[in-house]
Amino acid sequence: MAKKTSRQAIEKRIKRSLQCLQEGDAEDAIFNIAPIIDVVAKERHKDKKMVGDRIKAFIFDEQYLLYYISTQGKIRLPDGVKIKLVNWETDEPVGGVGGELADFIYHNIRCAQTHDAEIDYDLIDFGRNFGIGRLKFEGDGGELVPGVFIISNATVLALILSVICAPENRGIRLGGDMTLYNKVSFELAKLVGNKKYLMDKLDDLFKENS
């Protein structure tokens, strides 16, 4: 039976992912947070035996947060909505078995970084400040290449925050503060396992876009 991941290991990876993102290395931030997404997904979706099914279920759980942060609060997804990424010329799903956002992130980020040592840049527009899928912001990067989808720094941040505020991680300890976009500060200790605290802060940050 696989050994249970220690609290210290989870804390270390979260701290390192935040540090990488702060230093401008979003790819390394993903490499550090991806194993902890696995850990949380395993705990949350115990009924699912396959690793991929658990991780995709976790990403689906967190879609609202991913879109809310990635679009500066402009997109609030309804509960249960499925986002499908397709080739607009052929209408075929892109980057995964079903082409849903969770498929796309799982196959082209999590699996690609695990098995190929890098995310799939043939399908991912990486490094913009904001945006997700085909949703982009004027002045934040050039035109999108057909068939390529955005995973922005904000999307990476959302993945990290989804792990920190997951109830499965209530036992971890994080100290200090973090400031988003020079506007809103979080106490990391309060953020642990507390999505309401996170959403209240994000609502303050994005209220002008609501």
C-alpha cells in the first residue's frame, strides 16, 4: 500500500510552488503543485480507482475558481457546466479523451510534465498574465495560434490556491502573507482549508468587474 504523504511534504511543495510563481517561473510552479493535486484528489475522490479520473474530477470541482481568477472575475461558471475545448475547424475535441477542460489540463500539463518533463507547448499558450482556453485579455500577449489554448499565470495561481484552501489540507501549516496584484492581501494561515476566506478576498479584488 502506498505511504501517506506527510504534512511536511505537502507544505514544502505548496511553498515552493508559490515561490516559483512569485519568481516568474509558472512552469516550475506547476511541477511542484501537480503532486499535491494528486494527493488531494486521491483523498477527495476515494471512489475513483484510476489516478486520471480522480485528478480530472478535482479539476472539474475547481473550474469555477480557475475561470474566476483567470478572467479577473469576469466569468462565473454555473455549477456543473462542462467546458469543452474543440478545434473550431473540425469540431473535434482537443488535447484529451473528451476535450473537456479537465481532460486538457490532466493530459497536457500533469501527464506531459510527468512523462515528458515539460508541458505540451504544441497545444498550450503559456505565460500570459490572465486568460484561459480561448479567453484572452487585450494587450496581454499576441494573437492566439489556431488550435492552441491559454493556460495563464492566473490559471496556475488558481490551481495552487485550490489546493491550499481544499478542506482535505486543513491540517497543514502555512505562515506569512501573500498579496495579489498589489491590491489584496491574504493571511496564508487563514487560507488553509478555507475557501470562503479565499472567495471573500477574491470578490474584493474583482468587485469592479462583477
